[in-house]
Amino acid sequence: MESVETKTLVLNKDAVGRKIRRMALEVTEQNTGVSELVIAGIVGNGVVVAQCIAKELKKNAAVNTQIVTIALDKRDPLDVTISPAIELEDKVIVIVDDVANTGKTMFYALKPFMQAYPKKLQTLVLVERSHKLFPVQTDYAGLTIATTLQEHILVETKEEEVTGAWLY
């Protein structure tokens, strides 16, 4: 007998938009007086979420926002690069991903910033799961959801837009 994989919608497009706006406001509130933010999206859907956050920040805050991409290979997580290469010293950096599960991806994504002497490092995810194996705390989460280890979250994107999040 075949098992049928079912997906349950946890965030629709409108809910995603509300979560993005709220998180952008939280980032603004927590960084009052900061003149420049670096939004660092983890390659894949993290970049899309980062672009959405940066777009909202530009609407609501008088802060210069730069977007960079963090590329890492999950099979060799010590090989992490940032592009474009920018000056990171004494800057506030927000590392962005679509889903936080064990904290492993965020943990390794921190590597390039450890030698840069940033002013502050923060983390932001659209969906937070509570299966931490690595000591990385999420500062901003759109949705925190309790799942089993067998369940997964899929964030769907289309071009530069998040269209939904599914539990399967």
C-alpha cells in the first residue's frame, strides 16, 4: 500500500506578507539609531525572504540597507562565501533564512562574519521549528510551529515573492 504525502498550508500569501511586514518593523525597532543594515540571505529561499524584508525596511525605515547572499554547501558546510564582498566591520547584520530547523545552516552561515567584527548579528526566519541541535537563537520569527521530526516545512517562492508555507 502506497503512502500518500499530504501538505497542509500553514501560511498563505497574505499571511506571509503580514509576517514579513511585522518582522521588518521589529528589525527597525530593535535597531533604532542604526544608519546601515546588512541583510544576508542564505542561498535559496533565504535570499527571497531577505529581499522581501529589505523591501519592507525601505518603506518604513530611514536606514541604508544592503543585501548580500550567503552561499554554503550543506555537504561541506565549512565552505561559506558572501557575495558581493562588502565591508562588514561595525555593521548590524541580519542573517535570513526561510526555515530554521536544527540551527545547523544558521550556525555555519555565521562563519564569514566571525572575522569581520560586526556591531551586532541577528537572525530572522519566516518559519521557526523547535528542533535545535546547534546553539543558534532566532531573533525574529514569522511563525513558530511545533512539528515532529518526521514533518517538514516547505516555503514556496515565485521569483522574488514568497507565495506560501506548507507542512508535510
